[in-house]
Amino acid sequence: MALGLHPNCLAQLRASLAEQLVHATVRHGMFLAPSSSLYLFLTQATLPERGKVHELLQKFIGEAPLVDFVNGLLSRELHENQSYLSEEGPIPLSSVAQYANLAEVATRLTEAFESLPWQYIVTAPLPSSLSEIFCAHIKSVDLSDTISIRSGDEFLTENYPLVSGIKKRDEAIAGGGLLLSSKPSWKPDRAYLQVRVQGFIGKYTETEPLLEAINVVRAFCGLAIALRLLKPGSSYQPYPQREKLFIHQELEGKWVVLDSHELETHHSVVIRDLVLHDLDGYLKDDAQRAHWMRTQLATIGAIFQANDRARSILLGAQWLLESYCGSDELLQYVQAAVVVEILLGNKASSDQTGLGELLANRCAYSIASTHTQRIEILQDFRKIYDVRSKIVHRGKSRLALAERNLFGKLRWICRRIIQEEAELLEKDLAKKDT
């Protein structure tokens, strides 16, 4: 598969790229200067601004596809092939021997751009408490055609090596610096979430495929919380470590490690501290926990497999996870309220009845199991949404004690709505299969 750019477009792209790369500069002998991007935007103007190719480029890279592609590819090449130099001012890219002939460089970059999409697998470690049961009883499971969970055993070691043979790349993946003591390796007692994406992932850039993989990790953890597979825990770390994702690219039928990427600290802390849910003491041994895990993973898999039909559930799960991240309780409160708006909101209906009242009624009728509970949810949610409105429209410095109690109820409502939406989706999918 290739992008399918028109030959005239490719010719203009090569010519313009050669012209604009004259202005590209390098700092410290190995870093592409940010100012180089300004000139690349002129070359990007030669690309289609609408149509199928335009949509593919948005999906495979992002809003500035050519700029991000050239920056990401050249940055990786410079990092892996050049040496650090003391700063004496930026030097032209063309003064680096590998890039002396800018016409050839432009041709090579254009051919590489046209050959997109490239195939990647992004691998993220899952919480230790989940890993313990998963590695002992389940080993591997496919959640969808592109998402899997695997133990860090021989399969990962053989198929997804963490050493590329490129010295500077391997040093960077291992951590780099003088403190480098050991090569990275898969841990046999750890479970890993693998996400297959396509497009382009570059150095020092966050393109759409990488963001897509990170969003899958966030959605998985949010769903695990909502479906009571996992629950938030807490631990003290004076210097919180950021969870590392490993990125592999498919080259000539093999997966070669390309890079690593660290999750944001607030995501890393919450995900690392997630613990296995025991259903308030109901799950008493590992066999019961493994059975519950299989059941909930099957539900999570059904949600991922539903693709566009489950878009709101997956997005709501991401926001649910965000509501547990960081220490700003006002922001967390609003993020939890957004979960309800994503799953139950409707602009046309809210314009007529008011968003708060619409959500209150939909919450009550969606998750209540008795008439009495429905009345209680209606009353509580009106109070909950009133607090949300005060935060957003008037501002607050903190939550009062009673408002913190409402925050707990809000998170419970978020989890229950996702549970109900997941159940309805599974029923719809079952009907479709019969």
C-alpha cells in the first residue's frame, strides 16, 4: 500500500523540499533546529487539501503531515548517526556529509513519504496486580484484531526484541547516559498491552498513530476501572517513574525496536497503582479472580471490536481515567462530569430541556434498579451538576466536604453508566450474530 500521490504532486514535492531544506539547520551536530519547520510548511502547501489522500495523511500523521514526517525522520537519522558537538551556533543541514546533496535527500524523503503507511506495534506494561493473575492463568488474549495482552515470556522475547543493533538507538531505549547498566528486557511476570497502528511515528514528535496507541492504553485502564476489573490504589514514590512504552516497526517481515516513549507522570502513577478488584471480598482465591478477569476482558474486547459503535464508551473510559489522575480535585470533578456528558448528552435535546436536567433524567433511568433509587439519583445528580457548574462558570478554590461526597457518587455514576452501555452493546452484538 502507498499513499497514491499524483506524479505531478510528487515532482512538486521533491522540488519544493530540495528548495526549503536549504534553510534547515542543525544544532549541536545532531538536533534539527525548530526554525527549520517554518520553511517546511511552504512545501506542505503542495499536498492535497481535501479528498482521500488528505484524509489518510491526517490519520497517518496529523494536521501537519509533511512537516512532522520530515522532522521526525531527519531527527531520528541525526540522533542515530551523528555525534554531539559543543554549540558554536547552528550549522546548515547541507554541511553534514550525509545531507550534502539536498536534491538526493529530497528525493529520498519524498519516496519514503509516498510509501506510507508504515506498520508499528506499541507495547505498554500493565499493572503488577493484574499481571500476577494474568501471567499465571491466562498468558495471552486478543481483545481485537489490533489489540492484545501478552505475558512477557518467550513470545515477546523472540518476536519483539528490545535491541536493534543500532548503538545510539539502543542506548536511548535503555535509558542512555553513564548510568546505563543493563539492556531492557521483557519481564516474564508482567503483562503487556500491545496495540498495532499504522502511519508514521518519528523522533521527538507525537503523531496520530502514537497518540492512538496511548489512547487505547487510557481507554483500557478506564474500562478496567468501570467494569471492576481494577480499582485505584495508592503508593508513595518520592520520585515517580514514568511508565515506558516500546515502539516496534515492521521491516522486511520482522519487528525491529524503533524507540521508547514515556507516558505522562500523572498517567503513569495512576496506572501503576491500579490493583485487582475483589468485588468487595467476593473473589476469594486466584481461580475466581482469573475467571472474573476472563469475563471482564471479554467485555473489554467486545467494546474495542465494536469500533465506531463504541466510540463514546471508549472516550468516556479515557475521561474516567483522567478523573483519577493528578491532585487537582476540581479538575478531576469536571473530568468525571464530562464522562456523563459524553455518554448521555445530546445537544439537540439539551437545548430544549437544559443539559443538567437531561443528564439527570438519563442517569436515573439508565442505572437505577428501583423507583426509589431513581429518585435518589435524580436528586443527587442535580446537586452534582450544580457543583460542576459552579466550578466551570464561577470558579471555586476547593471542594467542601459534602461536595467531596458528591464527587464519590459522581464517579460511581460514571462507572455504572459505562457498565450499562457495555451491556447494551454486547446485547446488540449478540443479536447481530444470531
